[in-house]
Amino acid sequence: MAKRIGILAAAALITIGLIYVMTGPFRDNRIVTVAGDILLPILWFATIGILGANRRSPGIRKTPVTNRAPVSGSGRTQASSRTHSRPDWGTVPKSLDLQKDTPLEPLAERLAASLDPAYVEKVRNRCPKDHPEWAAEEFDWALFELKRFFLMSAILRYTPMYSQTVDEVWHTMLLFTLEYEDFCTRFAGRMIHHVPNPEPILNPGERAWFDWTYHQIFHPLPYSWFAWNGFFRYPLPADLIQEFEESEFSALQEKYFRPDTPYAHWLVNVLRDQISQAKIKLAGSSGSTKGRRTAKKWPIPALAAGAASMVYFSLAEPEQFTARMASASPATAAAKRDRSSGGSSCGTGVYYWGDGDSHHHSPGHGGSSCGGSSCGSSCGSSCGGGCGGS
């Protein structure tokens, strides 16, 4: 409106000026009179045309270019973002939040002391540049889970990487070669190698062994379920359970654990005890009088302790393992709902401890990636990683 008024005012002023010239001192000048007679109609035709065009099109407004997309089904817009909606993961613990009565506190303290804060800060500053889609707190959570992974790697001979997000932080750590070597030397006394696998194939038996060990060592947190793509999808293979029941410790140490770890005895004894208690419980539920008496030593609530319940349901109902684990632990079902907001896909990195040992056994049993009839799922899922080499 203001623009139209301005145009009219300008045209009026020009008209008044022309009329003054034509009727004033130059009224007897024929050239001026003819020019005025021609210019006045042209001026007002032009003014009317400009006003008409302006009414039909109010003008082009300059709008800032924003990263906005229309909302489906309406004319409104909303800001688009590459960052997925994330559940509230809470605050990252200061420690690795080990399970009660684990003997691993000294190892966790050594891990913490081996990570130079300046090195961590370099990695923290680099990650957002490579992954702008990450939520603000995701680096700290992913680093937390990577520390847990390193601790497991100090105990187990073979530790696949099942989290792409955690693996990305590991990749970033590797970019700072000297700092990474220093960390490995201080923590492990040798390099912790990362072996990429472009076509990872999930071995359900290996994944089940990873889940059991993880829950035996750590308290799983909401982000743990998100980062590791959930837990308890596969039962412990029947042949692994039989192996731990019947094999000599030396054979188990060679196949499953680092030769220099002092914690293999602890994990072997814990798993053997859980197998024994699960069988006692099963005997009690089957109606044996002796079994019912002995089963009272291990009440049902104890089965909700993650690792122990995993052993129990792997023996009791391997075909219904995932459903039984969800019913035994409400956290399992809740975590599945949280992961629907966008969990990280499986990683492609594989840990192995670089000691020159060429015998890197993985817990893939008897040549079958399913580990016997208790696989409980197809083996064709592409997730996890292959075995590392020397």
C-alpha cells in the first residue's frame, strides 16, 4: 500500500509541475504546450499500469534460504534435521559401572589411567566434524561403550565389534597414531589392532557369547542397548555349554581367553556355576523331589540377572529364548522400544590382540555358525565381524 501511495504522489507532483510550466511562464511556447499535452497522458497511463501490476503481484520478497521441508498434508513447514530422535540416555557414569563382586576393578582403573585426557579431547573435537548428525552427548556415550569393549578385549581372545557408532569412535582414535600406540602400550602392553571386515557375517553363537560376557561384567544401560543393537537375540549354543561343563580349563583358556589374563578362571567358574544352577532349577520344575529341594537355593528372581537368566533359558527353551528373556526382564522389552527410534547398525571392525599368535580361535563351534540346534535364528544376518589375524 505504501508503495502505491508513493507512486501516486510522484505522478501527482510531476503533473502539477507540468501544468505549472504549461500555464505559467511558457504558456505561449507552442513546443512546451505540445510536449505537455503528450507527456501528461503518457505519465498517467504509465502510473495506472504500474499500480495495476503492483496490485496483481505485491512484489518479490527476499526470504532467507533455510533447511526446511513442507509438512506432509499441510502448507506449513518444519525444520529438517539429520539428527534422529533419541531417547533420554541419562548421564554417562564416571566409572565403567561393573557388576557387583567382579574382580575387574584393577583392570578398569588401569584402562582409565591409560587414556590421556588430552588424547580424549582430540578425539572428542574430531568426532563432531566427521559425524555432525550425532546428538551432543552421543560421543561421550559411545566412548564409554568403547572403553567397555577394550576391557572385554583384554580378557577375551576374540571380541567382534557389533556397534557402528562405537566403531566410529575407535576409528577416530586410530587417526592419532602416536597417542593410540601410547594408550595400547600403557593399557595392554601391546597394540590392540583393528581389522576391518567389509562383509561381516553374524555368527549367533559368537554374539550370544558376547552378550553373556558383557552382562556378566557390566550393568547394561539404556545406551548400551541402543549402541549394541540390543541383547539376548540368540541363546548360548548347546555345544558351548557342554564345552564349559566338560572341557579342561587349559582348553577353554586357549580357545576363549587371552593367555595372559588372570580373569579367565573367574569367568569359567561363574559360567559353570550358572549352568549347574540352571540344571538344578530345571530338575526342580520337572517334578523331581530332590531337584525341588535343591532349587530353593536359587530362587526365580536371581534368574533376572541377565547373564544367569541367559544360561537358564538357553537350556530350558532355546527356541523361545528371546521371548523368555523379555518376559524375565522388563528392561529387554523396553530397550527394544527405545531402539525403534534408530539404533546404530552393526560395526565392521574386529578386535584382536597383536601378540604374533596365529591361532586366533573364535567361539564358532563345530564349524557351524549356529552352534547347534539352539541357534534359534537364521545365520544369514549380516552383522558383526570376522576373525582378526596376526
